[in-house]
Amino acid sequence: MDKFWQALSHLLPPGYAFPRNPGSVVMRWLRAWAQVLRAHHEFVDSATQQWLPHRTCSRLEEWEEALGLPDTCFNGEQSAEQRRTNMLARLRGDIDLPHVDSSAESPGAIKAYLARYGYQVEVWYSTPFRAGRNRVGDRLGALSGILNIRVLYLCQPFRTGENRVGQRLRICTEDGTEIECLLARIAPARFQINVIYL
């Protein structure tokens, strides 16, 4: 049942002047007016959705202009999904730390920061193995001041609900220079960054 037509027909006063027969002129006119109202409602709903940052398609350029995007770390042509990811990462702001006194250069914070841009990584600092603190299977490192970041999936697979029709089944970046640029913003200067790509 068309809800707009049903609501309009209930607004008519009772009596012979306004017949309820679906073939009558009054009911056909109400059906046509209900279609106009439904089309207007759908237009307003779709226009409202375009101003939501996580759903926009036609207003993406306006959001980017307001946020100072495109990001200088991401050179070249970007897909609409990558542009939306960068926009949402910029809107979310700085790194979310689990505690007030947490360090922004902790492995968990760096991992969460890169996850905002769509990268899954493993992060560890080169530290020497110590009996009593480390366990069997831990890395035998050295205190060398190297921040190791292993990028797990440089190619993102197509995901239902996230990607759109017409996009590639695997979205790969040509190189990982954007990851190194993002890390240079937050990684401490005393550490050398070693990015390992898989």
C-alpha cells in the first residue's frame, strides 16, 4: 500500500462528494499527488544522505576542501573509497589513546593510526631479548633505535558493504610511500623507521 496515498485518502471528509472508488477522479488525482510527494521525499532523503561524510558521493569535493584535503602523503589518482577513508581519518582527529598518560608512539597507537587509513600492520621496536621479561619465540633484537612496521595487506580485497559495484576486486597501491609519510608525522624522531611490505 502506498503510504502517501493512504494518508491523503484518510484526510478526505466523508460523504458522496469524495468517492473512495479507486477508479474515481478524486482517487486518481490523489494517487498522482501521492507519487509527487513520494518522489520529493526520496529526493530530500538522498540529498540529506550526501551531507553525511561516511555516505557522501556527490559532496566529496566540498568535504575535502573544508578539511584541507587531498593529503600530501597520497600523491596521484585516488579512488573515491580512498578519498573517503582519508576524509574520515582527518575528521576523527588525532590518535585515540587508551589512557590519558599513554604514549602516541606506542605500537598500539601507531597500529590504530594506520588502521584509520585502511592499513593493517604489525609494529614493534627493536629491543634486546631479556630473560624473565621475554618468552620463547620472541624476537632477538638489539637496542638499535629502529621502529619496525610490517604492512600485512598492501592490496585490499573487495569487501561487500564497504566497496561499491564497479570497483576492482583487489585495490593495490603502487608503492608504500604514503605509509612512510604518515609515519613521519607521528613517529618519534629518535627512531629510524623500517617499513616491511608483504
